[in-house]
Amino acid sequence: MKNSVANAIPKIGVEQALESMSDAFVLLDPEFRVAYVNSATERSVGRPAAEMIGRTHWELWPSSVGTDLERFYRSAMQTGRPASFQHHYVGDGFDHWFDIHAYPSDVGLAVYYTDITDRKQGPVEKERIERAYKAALSNTPDLVYVFDLDHRFIYANEALLTMWGRTSADSLGKNCLELGYPDWHAAMHDREIDQVIATKTPIRGEVPFIGTSGRRMYEYIFVPVLDDAGEVESIAGTTRDITERLQAEEALRRSEKLATAGRLAASISHEINNPLESVTNLLYLIECDESLPLEIRSYLELAQTELSRVSHIATQNLRFYRQGSKPTMENIQTLLSSLWTLYERRFRISQVSFAQRFFDVEPVRVFAGELRQVVANLVGNALDALDPGGCIALRQRISTTLRPGHRSLIITVADNGTGMSEETLKRIFEPFFSTKTATGTGLGLWVSKEIIEKQGGTLRVRSTQQSPYRGTTFMIILPEANAE
């Protein structure tokens, strides 16, 4: 059969034509044995004709068994009707797309095929890349969108739709004004889009916007999308929520102002000590005069007492500012006793009592300055919350049950003031949140919490506005610091 099929091909003209073809050509006999292959087939499959002729198609290309290719071949051979189809051949070292035409005849099946892998892979790769882009754009927290030349949205990613609280069908094809942007906001973007189109250069900006997450601050950039002729065909944009970043920057600026104020207070306190010492010495010399009347001597004693108090306050200010880089062993009762001196005048004016109870007097290794700062802030806040006749309780104890084998310092500052609402409790440690509208900065408790957590501790709060248990309690739980 092999020779009869081969002899059916005229040696003059036809074979030359087949050999000159760029398409591969294979002649199969009725049993699907290869009777003839042209040079293009040899190049395509990487085998010489001698290795293929006489062997069945299924022996040479076993991965085609059971595929659509086998079904088309057998159908064409049985029905006598030609078959044209595309086939993705994977296996036997191949991964190619072929455009195949099979023509049945009395001597078998004439098959022409063209490798169209490049043509097929281009769109496939393009589709793959588009799917990857869509997945990335749908999952990024940034807002991504595209305007047409009429300022209408033709694309909006999931983050932007979520911020709008809209669906894609309800958003695309509309401009900013139609999507509910304020007049000034929509007009601003219209001007910016026109500028990008006219100049073909990007434009940046920052703007507040009220969406489903409330009022937030955003930074954005509009960039031109150019066609092959270099003309603007659309405007792409990305927008990022920078609310937290701006808050952090503002907190840093305020913290630096507070640090500067602290350094200034420490410097003033240091300078005050020098003349205070001179005045103290002068008062002592005057007191040594035995001829002074008793009334004048009593005035001198009172002046020395008040002057000593001023000196003590200045010294405490220096201690509050100075903070060593390493923890030190401190007696907590001694460490916190200075709070009475600092707030004595406010206690008297506010008619508030101050009760201290120290259950343990053994030294604990702590960052003394930072701990003083936190407790002083809690006592000051408690004073602000109290009416005349109120009370502040300061307690301290050492615990070894929280961390077996290690000591933890527990300090409690409690008051019987007005208490806090549930909404206030949720936000009490947020930076810039304050119930003291006139004097509060909203940084005290936030900084205090940061200080305690930086040292591995926790700052807890419990508060109620219900009588008879009305009031607020702050608890500092601080593990003993390492020596290093």
C-alpha cells in the first residue's frame, strides 16, 4: 500500500510543488500510515522523512490519540468529506497551535497544516496579561480609574466603586458632577482633565472627599494616555488615601513642639535655680539678725517655706524632662511622691482630695522619667474630670502572677468624676481626640499609651457614668525592665 500511494504522486511537477510549499504536507494511507511528507514537515517536526514514512500517525504523535484531531481525521476518512480545524497540540515535546486542512481521496488522506502558534499566543498572552491587570487593579486599596475626553468615567476599580457605594453599571459613563461630587470638586477635576489633554503632561493634587468611609484626605495623579499618533485618547488616574499619613505627620510636628516646650521648661527651671539659691542665702543671712522683731521673723520663715516650694517645683520639672537611656532601680513611692508637690495648688483650688497607697516599697527597675510623665498625665486628667469634693486615688503594687518568674508593676489612678460615655471610651487613645475642647490637644493619652506599650506594658481604662459607681480608673501594667 505504501508504494502504491507513493506511486500515485506524479514525480514531475506535483512533488516539486509540494516541496516548495511553506505549509507542511503529509499523505496518510487509509490505515493512517505516513506515505509521504514534504520538507516543510521535516522542518516542523524535526525528523527526517525516512523515520516517518511507513509508521502510523498515532505511533509518531501519540499525544493526538483521543483528541479532536483524531476524530476529525477518522471522520474525513470515513465520510469522504474534507475537514478544516485548529488544533492545540501539547505533548511529545510540542506545544503548538496548527491550522489543519484534511482532504480525503481514494488513496488516503492529504493533510496540510500551518503552525499558527505565534498568532494564537499573541491574543492568549494579551488576555492573560489583561486578566492579571484586572486582578491587580481589583485588589489594590488605591483608587484607579480612566476618563474619556468628555470627562466621563470609562473604568473604575473595585476600591473606587466601594468608596462611592455604587456599582459599575451605575457609575461608568458619568462625570464627577453626575456621581455626586460637590460643584467645586467636579469643576476642579474638569479643569485638570482639560489641562492634561492640552499639555499631555500629568497633574497631581490633594483633595478631601466624603465617601462611604467618611471624610478622608486623598492625593491623586492624572496622566494622559496617548494613541499611536501621540494624541491623548483618555486620561488615567490613581488616588491614594493619605489620611493616616497626614495625621502621623501632624502628630510628629506636635510631638516636636511638645519636646521643644519641654526643653524650654527644663532650661527655664535650670536658670531659676541659680537666683533662687541666692535669694535663699540672703533670707538666711537676714534671719541671722537677732534684732529682727518676731513678726518680721515669721514673715521670713514663711518666705523661706514658699521659696523652698518654688525650688522643689523647678527641680521636679527638670526630673520630668530628663530621661535616661537605661532603666534604673527606683522606689515607686519615692518616684511618684513628687506628684503631690506638682499638683498641690490645683488640689487645694479644686477642693479635691488625693489618696496614695503603696503596697510594695521594694525597688523596681523602670524608666523613671517616662513613668512619671504617664502617671502625671493620668492624675492631671482626673483633676479635670472632678467637681469640688471629688477624690483621686493612686495605688501601686508588685505582681508576680501575670508573668510567672518575673515582676510586673501595677499602678492604678482612679477618680470618682463624671465618667466617660461608650463612644468616648472607644476613641480615648486616638491621637487628637479630646473632650477638652478649649485646652485639650488629644495627645496626652495617646502618648502615654505609646510609652507604656513601647516598654512591653499595657494601659487599660474602665469608666462608667452610672451612679453610685461613677468614675474612671486607669491601670498601668508594666513588666520590670531589663538592665540592658
